[in-house]
Amino acid sequence: MDNEQILRRRMHGLYLTRECGDIAELSRELLGLHCWFHRNVAFSALIRGADIGGWKTALTKTWLYRGTLHGVAYDDLPRLLALHPFTGYPKWLLGGAQTQEIADEVVRCMEDGVYSRAEMRRIFADRYDEEIIGRIFSSWGGIFVSLAQRGKVAFRDMASRDFDLIDAEPTQTAEEVLPGLLRRYFEAYGPATLADAAYFFGLGREVSKSMGFSPMSPSEAKKKLQAFGLEEYERFELGRSTYYYVDGDAGMGDIPELTLLSGFDPLIVSYTERGAVLPPEYKKRVILSSGICLPTIAVNGKVAGLWNIKKGEPVTEFFESVPKRVEKAARERVDDIRRRTVGRI
């Protein structure tokens, strides 16, 4: 299998050459939709043919693997959270009994109808100093990350900055859920390597220790995945790496001449090696030093430009010259997304 065949299969699995009409089902099949910016979830869904009516409550926004925010199907949440079971509050948060005491107070406030981080800062200001308040209610999540990791809270909806209590505490271990999730990964994201899967699920050392996770070395992560048995998957060797996938050629489409990709699109951010889709010379223009991955335009499967909606207007920018028909088609597609998201995101 060559790079073109790999890309064809990945684009098929990730719904870039076919459609998925239901956003919850799309999120379930892709194991969550990355939502550093919530509107990228709507963009990703529209690009893949999903209806975004009621999308803000159709998915649950919370922190998952790799310490990132995702929009997920609520019934999938306990299984996904089980990958990184809660092992205690991270030291930077405070750690120990004091943090547990504050966490219990936060839950009681939410039971009394307080959902805003800003309002909680005011409530707690009389009892704790400014440094503790800053840690507990950090704009990066603070105590809510740990509560979310335990399946106790999530954002009120996909666009909200407030939180709500939920009941999604994991009932299985990581070892119990990983085989099924690994199969789902190879079904949607394959062909992919074990290193890709370990990265996607946040098993390697790139996992933020501040999340309280227990990171592994790449070799440890690979052994963990190998232990579950890989005989059921198709495989092939390419460039000293073994790629795995779930067979299924039905409806496999060709690589489109033009494809819009959302910010943090799964096709770009879900693999350790992205050069086949994102040429190295464009990487810094697409993935900023802050870690933000911008919405892109792919031509024949390779990133060739950027798109966005700014001040209510479609914007496209190509890194190099492309045919006029491609420029025109890209702008029309972005404008279509603009029309379909006005007043909805």
C-alpha cells in the first residue's frame, strides 16, 4: 500500500469522501471532535455532511485524552474517560486534602445552581487567597479539569463557558475499554501505526503531567497496545513502520481535488507523522507556536492554504498559485459554511 492508498482510506474513514448526517454518530465514530474553539466542531460536522441543528446540546464538551477539549456523545463519555482514570489532584493545583475539600465545595455550589467560574471566584474569595483562587479557577480549567476527568462535570453546552454536573463516572478500567477503542480507532483512522494510536489516546510522554495522567514511554505504550492482540487487523509495512487497519473497501472514494478541513481536523492532528497531508514547509503557517491548528484547504489531499470566516465574511488564502476554478470553488464552499452557520455558532 502506498501513500496515496493510505490517504484514500483515511479520508474515507474520517468522512471526507462520504457523509455522516448525524453529528452525535459522527463524533462517536471519530472518538470525539476536537474543540479548542467550539465553532470548529460545527465546521467539521458540516464538512462531513452532518446536520448541526441542536448541535450545542447534541454533544458534551469536556477534557479527554491528550488533555484537550472534545465534543463527544454523552453515552460514550464513561468509556473514553476510563482511558485515564483519576489518580489524584495534580500538585500544581494544590493536591491532597485541601483540594478535595475545595472540590466538594465546588460540587455543592453547583448543586445550588452556581455554574459560572467567575461567580465561584467571588464566592471563594473570602476564604482563600488570590494565588489559590487563581490555581483552582484557572482560565485553563483548574479544578474543573479534575472533576471532568472523574466524570462529574462538563461544560453546560458546546458553546458555554459555564459548567454543569453530570453522571458519567467510568465503571470500567483502561484495560477493559482499550481493546474496543483501539478497534474503533483503526476503523476510522487507519491505516495507522501503534505509535499513532498511542499518541491519539494520550498514552505516551506527550500527555501533560499536569492532568494527573501516568505517561508511558513510546516503547511502553506500544507494548501496552500489542498486549491486546493485533491479529484481527489487516497490516502492511511501509518505511520501517507497520500500519494497521480494518478492511472494508466498499464505497471507497478517490481523493477529491478540493477538501476543506476544520481547525484541528482529525486528518491533521491525529497522527504522529503528518507530512503526507501537511507539507513541512507549510506547518508553521497551519500549526501556530501556541498550538492552534487553523482551518485549511487541501488540494488533491495535501494542505495548500487556509480558510476562515472573519467578521461574517469568507476568507481563503493559498500558499502557492492554484487554478482559478479551485480558488473559486474554495471560496464558494467557505461561503456556504458561512451561510449555514449564521446565528448558529
